[in-house]
Amino acid sequence: MLNDPIVQEILMDITDDEKCSIPIIECILDGKTSAEEISEETEIVLTLVRKVLYKMNDAGVISYTKTKDPKTKWEIYSWKFEEDKVYDLITKKYDKLSEQIEKSVKYEEENMFFVCNNGHRYIFEKASEDNFICPKCKGSLEYQENSAVIEELLKEKVACDLINHKENDK
């Protein structure tokens, strides 16, 4: 599971530190459940281990139970990886991305675009307001066929939906 690039991407999104999150989760899966054990096993500074654990806990991909050490009376946190929650996050991420792509496709389909030589792009209404002169660079605005843009967006949506479907089957 942790070798899956999509899982790694989600963990990176959560922790901003893939180099630490993967070894920390591997430790948890191997039975090391305290921050101190994880720090010792991975040779990652304890404060960084805790920071990553708290971020992953906030995102719901790990949870903890709290007990008291009978001798020291200190609280002991035992961490547990919540694999199903990772897949839930992947589903949410790709559902949102798919929805954004759908909106972009609709926008592309409903509008006519004009572009200057510098790549500034405007819808017809804006281009006509400016007499087909780019307001940024003062270059001439020319009609841009956008069927290739729509086609590319649709390919992205298919890929996004395939990834989401694949992850939901796990």
C-alpha cells in the first residue's frame, strides 16, 4: 500500500514531508506504536515524528489511544494507521478533481476564446470589450480553437475517474 504513488501523494499532501511520513507509517505497521519507538527506529528527530503524527491524526489517517504509565504516571500514546481513511481521502480528492474538470469542460464548451501572441487568453465578451486588443500586452487577439483543450480535459477526467475507481476497489 505504501508503495502506491497515489497513497504517497496523499500522505505528502497531509504532512508536506513524504520522506518522514512513509517510514513513520511503516514503523506503525511493524508494531512500533509510540513516538519514541518510531523516532528511535527511523532515526527521525522525536519532535518531527510527533509533528507528522499529529498532522496525520488531524487528517484522520492515524488514530491513537492514550494510557498512563503505572510507574511514571505519564501519558503514553499508541498510534494506529487507518488504511481505510487513506482511501476515503483519495476518493474525496479525485471526486473533487473530477468535478473541477467537469466545470472546466463546461466553461470551455460554452465560451469562445481569443488569445494574443504572448498567450493571454480571453473569452469573447472581454476580447470584444477591448476591441480584440490584449489589455496586458497590447497585442492583437486572435480566435483560438479550443477543441484540443476540451479533449485534454476529458482525458484528464477519464484518468481521474479510473484512479478513483481503482482506489475504491481496494
